[in-house]
Amino acid sequence: LVNSYISYLSPRIGVEVDSISISALAALVEYNWPGNVRELINVLERAMLLSDNGVISLSQLPEGISRLKNRDTSSGKDSLSAKFAISKDWFDKPWKEARNEIIEMYEREYFNNIVKSSKGRIAQAADKAGMTTRALYDKMQSYGIRKEQFRD
């Protein structure tokens, strides 16, 4: 979602921003978002205007969001790397390749858990995910997830 809005907003506000740092993304993930998507769009737009190197960093996020990640992350307890088991070799890869691998890993885990939590009931899982049953089936097929695995 964040990367989609960065791509959408960049030409509209006239700045060339094409990525977001891991720490900034982790802070966005941890934030509660009482204003939902509109708040996210406003935060991204502001951060993009403040960015001077084409990458949104933690320092460009509002204090209420960035302070969530200002805790000591050297221990790895709060880091995105720890949450998603991101290996160090990903940081040697080009951004787009690493991003695609992270997205695939997240989607696989998300769809596996959403189908598991609905005990293999696809309509219920699709409703929870906010998508059509067809779209959910497509994602399940691409990740090798079978509803039968989760039925009692």
C-alpha cells in the first residue's frame, strides 16, 4: 500500500521518491492509523516533500509515528527484520528484488493465516481480507495454499 501511494503521489506532487527505508516502513506498520488511509496518504505526502534523496526515512515521518521506532532497535526486538525474519543478504540485493521477496513472504503468511483462521471457509476468509473469493482463490493458488489443509 505504501509503495503504491509513493508511486501514485510522486508525479502528482513533483518529487522523485521511489522507496521507503525499512525503519520508516516498520514505524508505519506499528502505528495505529486512527485516520485510516487518508492519514497515511497525508503522512506519505509530507514525508515525500521532506525527502532529499528519493527515499523516505524515519526522520521525515511525524514525531507521533517515528517515536514508535526510536526505541533501541539494535536488539532486533522491534525491528522489521526480526518480525519478518529478513536475512542480512537481502540488503545486498537491489531494492526491487528485496521488496518483491518481502511482499511475497508477507502475502504467503497473511493468506495462509486468513484461511486458517476461517477454518478453510473461503467466503469468510475473503470477507476478512476485504477481497472477492475469486481474488483469494488466485492468491491461494499462487502460494500453494489449499483450503482442505484447514478444515476440521
